[in-house]
Amino acid sequence: MPEPSYVVITPIRDEEKYLPLTLVSMIAQTVKPRQWILVDDGSRDATGRMIDEAAAAHPWITAVHCTDRGSRQAGSGVIAAFYEGFKAIAVPDWEFVAKFDGDLAFAPDYFARCLQEFAANPKLGVGGGTCCKPDPDGRQPEFLGEPPFHVRGPTKIYRKACFAAIDGLIQAPGWDTVDLIKANMLGWQTRTFPHIQLIHLRATGGAYGSWKDWKKNGLANYITGYAPVFMACKCARRTLRRPHLQGLALWFGFMKGYLSRTPRVKDQAMIRYLRAQQWRALTFRSNLWR
């Protein structure tokens, strides 16, 4: 059987501390991508030089440089950089595209194992490994109890037909939920592979700080179209866990969307589907969350 053809796009900004381990991990893959596009999103450290050196040493690596927009822009910035990389795809017959972060370390068979999951299930549209903490006492997932349909933003692999069906990724906070909701609405399956793990070298939200990251998540939920009642329950549940301020930050970000009249996703069919699933969750019926 021929190996699946896949390309990887990695938007990066100021990742000189973690990028070397990502480079080593990707170069060691038993099934390498046909093309790995590293997009320097305006770095001010040695990231740009590092990706140029990698591209010079390996013909399947492409370096793309974006103009510095002045700061990180959660959601919109990373997807804008992703699409700069997408324009640089030179492989005509790719079957999968991965949006993959530059602060990950993973085993040599990581992509081979992920692609086996797609081969075993033609309806699997989006998948990815489980992000774990860099814990010296053993690997532990960054987040416990995530819904089964969820795939973390740093590790997403899209089947080409699914990526086309959902019209790609929106350039706004919430892009990594909108893609999954639309995929499921259209009959695709999405899931994280719990037995295929990788190390997230920098904790999620580490580039922004915990409060800003959870506030960003709340705004992302607003943009995605979350029902206020479902969101209130989500925030209340989060507030019961430590650190308790996470739930408050979520609600603050969600309400900021209302007060600032931030544009929501324009796909009304997707919002209706999402809210129907949330209502099912609130009434203890089968739904995306369980």
C-alpha cells in the first residue's frame, strides 16, 4: 500500500526555545510529510534563521516569512499565517493537511500512527494526538475530561475532502471549534487519539498568560455561537475547579463578545446545530459532548 500523502503547516512566532525539538521530531518521522511548511509569523528571535537552515538542509521543508504585525493575535493571527503556508503548498496530490504547532515533541512513528487511524475510518475527517505536559514523572494529558469530538488546535490533521467541505478555517478566535462543529454537522467524525501522545513543551496559553487565555476562550465561544444558558453552566462548572478564576475569565470573555458586538460566525445552520447539541447536553441526551 502506498504511504498517504500529507503536508504539514506550522505557524510559528518566537519559538527559538522549543522549535529545535519539533525539528528533530519531524525529521525523524518514519513516514515524512511530502512537504513541511514552516511559517515565521514575524519572529524577533532566531526562529527565522532556524527555519531557513532547516529548509536549506532538507528539500521537503519550505520556509515562509511573514511581516511582523507587531504582536501575537490570538486566533486570527495564527490562521492568517497558516494560510500563508497553505499558499506555498507545492504537492498537487496531497490527501491530508496538518496544522501543527512549533512547540511539540513527538515519537518517530507519530504521524504514521495517526494516518493509520484515518485509514481505518473513512468518515474520520479531523484527528490528532493527545497533548501531554512535559512532566518528568510521566506523561499526563494537559486537559482531562475533554469531549470526545474535540481535537486540540496544535495537532490537527484534516482529511482533504473534509477540509474542503467545511470551507477551511475561519480567521478568528474559535476557529478550532468551528471546524469541528461544521465537520460533525456535515457527517464527518472528529476525535483525539488518546493512545497517540506527544509533548506540548509550552503549556496552552503560555504565550498569553492564564487569565488572557481563558478570556480568549470565552470570546471564542461567543464567536462560535454558544447558547448563553449552556455557557453559563460551563462557566459555573469551571469555577468549581481550581484555579477558580478560569470560569470567571471564560464568562468575562463571553460577555465581552456581546458588549463589543463582536461578529459571530455567519453560518446560521452551524449555530443551530451547535445549540441543538448543547440543548441535548443540558437535557441529558446523547450529544457531541458525550
